[in-house]
Amino acid sequence: MQWTQAQRAKKMNPSVIREILKVTEKPGIISFAGGLPSPKTFPVNAFSAACEKVLREDGHAALQYSASEGFAPLRELVAAGLPWQVDPAQVLITTGSQQGLDLVAKVLIDTASRVLVETPTYLGALQAFTCMEPDIVGVASDDEGVELADLGAKAAGARFLYVLPNFQNPTGRTLTEARRAALSAEAARLGLPLVEDNPYGDLWFDAPPPLPLTARNPDGCLYLGSFSKVLAPGLRLGFMVAPRSIYPKLLQAKQAADLHSPGFNQRMIAEVMKDGFLDRHVPTIRALYKSQRDAMLAALQREMPEDVSWNTPDGGMFLWARLPQGMSAVDLLPKAVDKNVAFVPGAAFYADNADERSLRLSFVTASSEQINTGVAALAAAIRENRPTRASAARAAESVGAK
């Protein structure tokens, strides 16, 4: 028997990161590749107590089918925790924020419709959107985020702009207050909806990020959040805050996908959150991640050749680096793995015109000792595989010609 695949299935691609993570299972590999929260931050004791209480006091309901919208007390906690007025009726609990991206794709994208994304952008969003066969267009972006001139040139007919304003995956950059205000105003002028993804916004190091885009224009934005980075990713819970005009269709898409997210997990998270636990817990995550970021920055400064560059993220889990002229991060990866260190080549995060020299480094799951060892190994791999001056010059001429 021969199974016939849908045409859109042929456009699905495996996650580059997931494939690289298979390599990192090799003993001795120091991985800067995965976007995984540190397991040291998982509040096991709090969940153990919540699990016992939920089963004891509400076990039958927790183990039963439940409402597609989500557990009402959890939706209320989400609404109350956001920095603008949100009606809990606009909150939809999702099976991880990745499901939120899938629902956005199903409800808002038609075949060949235009979708705008930052340059670069989150790989998981590209995967979710690609299934609906859109025309995904990258908008030029600098250290402050989306460049408004390029946005205006590409916005005509676009269904939405997908943006991660806070400690972006993959670059770690944050939209400044000035850029947020300008982007919000320009999107409103263009009639361009924004899909704002904010899984990392609570993981700031020295100061919280500016007000979300959605807070500035709630009817023109759809907001995605996650419990994975502040509690535990294995529970697979996130949420959406949607304008009333599109909430019913998102809910219908959710019902078709999985009926509802796990009710037991929702009750556990609500139990853990209800007494202000996150206000006490998240600062410990911030302190840990800041120390690991600082360790990586120090190691990069100490070990890397002068023509390797990188940024300094103000929060989150990632920093963005760039190799010397003429080098490819894809080509470098196996050489680095041979030295027992792994990273993610940056090209996977581009909708178009990928920067082959870019790479993403995650600093949150490695110890300071592992960071020191891994960065030294990566620097050695770069030195040993860098092109000669002549070949680098030819590569620069080739880029200029394009």
C-alpha cells in the first residue's frame, strides 16, 4: 500500500536544533546548542506538594476531560499577571507556546499569503508557519529590532508580523522602548497585526524590558506566553491572549488539535502560582542565568580571535556570534563536535538571505567550568579552520558582488 502525502507535508522540515541535539548526546560533548532551561531551576518540591494537593482535593476533576479554553483559575492568574488590563475570557491555555504558533498559522495563514518575520527569527515559528504554505518574508532588523523602513516596504498584504521583543531567540536582542513605540505606531498606521511572542520576558538580568507591544495596542496584537522558562517545559503549557474578534476561531482550532491542554498540569501550575511563588522563584533563575552569561562573555573575550564578534544580551538564554570573513558556521559545526563542543549554526533562523557566518550560543545549561572548556575548544576549532587571507578576500568579493 502506498500512502499519498499532502503537498504541504513535503514542505515540512526537521528542526535543525533537534537534529543537532542528537549529536550532543555523545558522551563528553559540551552543548551550547539547545534552547533548554537549566534543570536546576525546576521547582520540584513545589510541584510535588501541588501534585499531592491537587490529587487529594480535586483529583477526579483534574483527571477528567476539561474546557478547551483552559482551567479558569489559571486563566485568571495569567490575566492578572500581565502589565495591561486583560479579560480572562481572552486567555487561551495552549499545549506549550509552540501550539500557539500552530494555531496562529492555521487561523491566519492561507496558501501563498505573506507573513513577515524578523531577521533572524525563531526556528519553531518558521516550522509552524511553513506548514500552511505562506510566503515568509524576512524584515531587516538591527540591534534594536525591526527596521521600520523595510517593514513599510514589505507590509502590503501581509497577514501579520511575528516578533519576539524580549531577549530574542536566537539573537538575545531586545527591542528598545523607542523602537517599540515606533513599531506599534507604524503597525497601527499600516493596519498590520502583530503576533508578539514573549517566552523569555521574565528572564531579565538588571532591569525589566519595556512594556509589551500588545499593551500599547491590544486589539492589533496577539500575545503568546509560556510557563516553560519560569517553571518547567515538560508540563507543556503556554497561553495566548487574543483579540475578541479572532479568539473563537483560535479556540475552534485548539479543539480540533487536542480538545484541551492537560487539566492536571494546569491545576498544578495554578496551585504553585497562586501565592506569588513566581515573584520568589524567578529572581533565582535570573541570578543563575546572569552568572552563566557573564562566564560565557568572559570566556569569549579571553579565547576568541579578534575577528569573531558577539553581543551582550540583557536577559534570556542566548547570545549571537559571528565568525570571521569566509567561514561558514554549518561547515564549522562538525569540526567543533570533533573537539566536543556544539552550537547551532545561525542560518537555520533566517526566512531568506541567511548569514552563514552567524551562530547561536546558549549559556544556561552549562556550568562555568564547562563554558570555559567549551569556548576554548570552539575558539581552537575556529583558528584551525579559518580560511587564508586570500580565500577570505575572495569570499568578501563574492558577497559584495551579490
